[in-house]
Amino acid sequence: MTVLRYSLLGAGCFALGLSAGVWISADQDSSQQDAKALDSQAFSAALEPQPAAERRDPVSSSSTAAQSADTSALLQATEQEHRVEALEQTIANLSRENHYLKAELDEITAEQSKPPSSNPANEDVHAVSEQEAELNLPAPFSGLMANKKGMIAELFNTLQTEPKDDAWAVVMEQRISDFILTHAQSGEVAIEAINCKKTSCEIRGFELTPKGLDKIYEDMVAESWWTFSSTAAAHGKSAQYGEYFYLLTSGV
């Protein structure tokens, strides 16, 4: 009887141990499966692309900053070049204006240095009358020269009274015309006529920009073929004709 009891007790313990082993084994399998699931999720998360904000390239950012700095430096350099060009143009304009004013001053000084005439009637001997101006010049240049005195009147009278040397006149007219038409500022003037006689010439035209003739004249008198010793010019402006000029030169 005692043996039977121990046998039953041993069988019960064996069954209990077997049951516990099965339960422990099941728990281990479950834990391993959970661990594998977690590892799979972490691996999938690692493969997912990062947001743009998290994938910034420090090299690209540095390159963009460098490009921005280069652009700013280029804009500053361009602005400085424009300022230099504007200043150079201003200096050139002032130089031309100074040249023209000096010519006017020389003419006034020459007039003042002449001895006074004892006969008041002789003061207007070289003045250009309205009739002479209208006879020899079209409008608006006739009105510009009417009643002119001084050097420009003397040059006008010389041009009208001296004989014409066709050979010299044709060559000189062509040189003056070619120089003006091929000059960089040729578009700033419109020549109405160029006439030469024997030792003198006249140039009349319109200035399409203020003082458009100044630079052309300044460069022309520096040419080797320009051998005239006396030059005078008159300028006018009207609503009908705009700005116009009449230039006389003589004394080869």
C-alpha cells in the first residue's frame, strides 16, 4: 500500500514537472518572438528615409554661403564701376565745357584789347547786317548771325568775300564731313551744310544732345590736317528748330 502511494506521488511530481517545463518553454518562445519583432521594427525604422531637415549637408550649406558672398561682392564691384564711369563722364563734360568757355573768353579778351575807335560809326563796320545774314544763310542760322560783331563777323565776311579754290575746298569739305560722320559722337549732331572757299570754311547744323558738337570739335582740331588759325561759333535754341550751331574757321 505504501509502495502504491509513493508511486502515485512520483507520477504526480513527474506530471507537474512536465507541465512546468512546457510552460517555461512556451514563455521562452514568446519572449524570443517579441524580441524578434522589436528587432524587425528597429531595422525597418533604420531603413526609413530621414526628413529633409534631418539630412542637411554641411558642405552644401557652406557652398550656398560662399555663393551668396561672391554675389554680394560682384554687385558691389559693379556699383563701383558704374560710379567711376559716371565720374569720368562728368569730368569729360566739364573739360569740354571749360574748353568752349575758354574760347569765348579769348574772343572777349581780344575784343577788349583793341584800341577804342575815334569814330563811333566805325564800331559796327564788321557787324553782320540782317540783309547779309538772310542773303547768305537759311533760317534759323540767318537769325543767329544777324547783327553779330567781333571775330565771328570778321570770319563771316571773309568767307563771303574771298574767291573759291575748288581743289582745296572740295578736299577740306570732304575731310571735315568724313571726320564728323565717323566720330563716336556723330549721332549727337545733324550737319546741315559744310562750305569752304579758299582759306575759310563754315559748318552749320543741329545738336541732337546738349553740347553735342563740343567733343567732335575738340577732337577735330587735333587732326594734322586742321591748320586753321581762327575759329568762332554761335549757338541758338528755339522751339521750332531745337539747338543749332554755326561755326566759322579761317587762316590756313
